[in-house]
Amino acid sequence: MGNDENMDQTRRSWELFQQARANAAALPTTSPLRAAATADFWAEVVAHIDAGDVGRSSEWPPLFLYLARRSAEELAALDDAIGRVARHPNSKPKSVSAFLRARPAEDMRWMANQLELCVKSMLLSAGVDGLVFDAPLDNGRDTDARFTMNGRAVHLECTALGDSDEDRGVWAAFMSEGASPSDGVLVRPGRFDPPDAKGPSVYYDCSRMYWKVFDKLAQGFDPSKGQVSPNDPNILLVSIATVRGSLVADSPGIGWALDELLADQPRARPQTTGEPPHTAVSLARWLDVATHYAGHGDGHELITCPRQLGAIVIFDGVLLRAARLNYNAHDWCRMTHQEVADLEVMLADPPSFFI
């Protein structure tokens, strides 16, 4: 990066800094956003600019960019949404705004918790019956929300799928060479990828989706530690949100994973034994490989876990992209087309300050 270009980026970064500071200072003293922007927070941003990392906006705290780029009305609206959710009975007030303190490398924490806050805010606006946040489960865990639909309790659980460790490593290698906008874009696969790179690949997308879903259904491949209700319908909400990677909500790999997870009979294990783990599209094959490497043993007992899901909803950030009904859910977990359509209506139009 040339000196002139570096100086120009540094100037723009200081302008962002001044805008963010001014926006934060204009918020009321009771503002969760203002409270999260501590002296240490601002010192970290200053150190980032002074170190010459001005071209690496993806390495800034997510809150900094939000404060710098949002209007006063949007900042106030997010504050209000946090307050509404935090004041709701059974809510955990401190955890509602915890995502605001996400570190530079914790953008997935920001996205997953922002989806959760967005969904909870929209449920409040929809006025659903029997709404409970952080609904406790018998195993000591909880689901993000529980509400009543047609006389039944329905549980919602939010999660996010974003940059992989490999994506982060490749991006860091690319940026370490002083890459700038004038250098063009990062091309993958390429010289910054490790020799055994798993991505970018739709097969890897599929594998990562399996990992994300089973982390909720059976943490550590232990069904007793699932973050789903064993007695009521569960709906898993997945935000696809990448900063450095190539994963998108309409990746064929995501579709393949949904086909397998919600199938009556997932496809059989392939006959070839030399298939790399990250190309395992078959759910049965993926479970065999994943549980073997995790030291769990046979994955056969886990293949029915997706039957606890009445539906899976895919988001691009917080924008709803697709909802898949699980026709093969357990009888007590099944949802109707109308119920899923009604949920889509509730979640289809997130407030602009979340987008």
C-alpha cells in the first residue's frame, strides 16, 4: 500500500472515529450502546488506527462500525429494542446487551446475538401468546424463546454460521501482505490457502451446516445436552453471516444439508472409503466421520435427532431467506404449513436498525 493511500485510509478512519464518538456521546447515559463504549473500547480503536491497520475494518469491534455508520434514530431504536427485551419477564437482562461487547474476532457472537435480539423484538411486536424468553429446559439449558401457537408451546433457538477458522486464517494472510482495495479481491483457492484447504467448497458448506445443527441438537454429540425441548415443537433459526468467507444463505451445500437433516431416510453411506471428511454430503457418513474424530463412537444413535425439529429457518444476517418444514419430525414436534407460514410473517420484516 502506497503512502498516499495509507494516509487517505488513516484520515477516513479518524473521521469514522470522530463520528462514532459523537454518536455515542449524544445517547442518554442510560443507553446500553453508550455503556458498552467504555474508555478501554475507545483506546482499542485508537490503537488499531495508530498501528496502521486502517484497511482491516473487519478487525475492528463490531460496535465501533455500528456507532459510526448508523443514524441517531437507528441507535435509539436499538437501545429501545434492548430495553424492551431486557425488561420482559424471565429475560436475562445482562445477557441481552452482552453482544455489544463482542471483540474484533467475535463477529459471530455479534451476529448470533443480534439475530436473537431481533427475533425476540419481533415476537414482542407480534404480541404472541405465552411468550417466555430464555425458557428453561429439564437438562439445565434453555431455548431463546417459547410461545404458544394453536394451544401448543413452540420453542425457538437462534444460532449463526459465519467465517470458519480457515476463512479467518486466509484473510489474515492476505491482509498481512499489505493488501488494499487497489490490489483487487482475494481469489480462492489461491496462494493464501493452506495446502489441505477445505474451502471454499459447497461440500464444506454442507459439513459446517451439519456441525451447527448438531451443536444445538446434541452438544458434544450427547443428545442429553441438546438445546431443544424433548416434548414440544422446536424451530431452529440459522443466520448465515460471513465477513471474510464465501458462504451464502443460498449455497447448494446448505440445501443439501437441509435435505438430509429433514429426510425420512437420509441417504446411505457411500461405498467409497477414501472420501475426505469434508466432502461427506450423506448425513450418515458425516456422523460416522464426525463422531469418530470426536471420540464419541458410532453416530448411528444420533441420526434421529433432527426429528426433534419442526422446521429450520435460514436467514441472511437477520433477513429471512427460507423456511423448511420437517415432514418427518416426531409426532409431538410437527408443525403445520400454516404455523410455519404464520411464523414467517412475524419474522419477515426486521426493523432497519438490525440490517
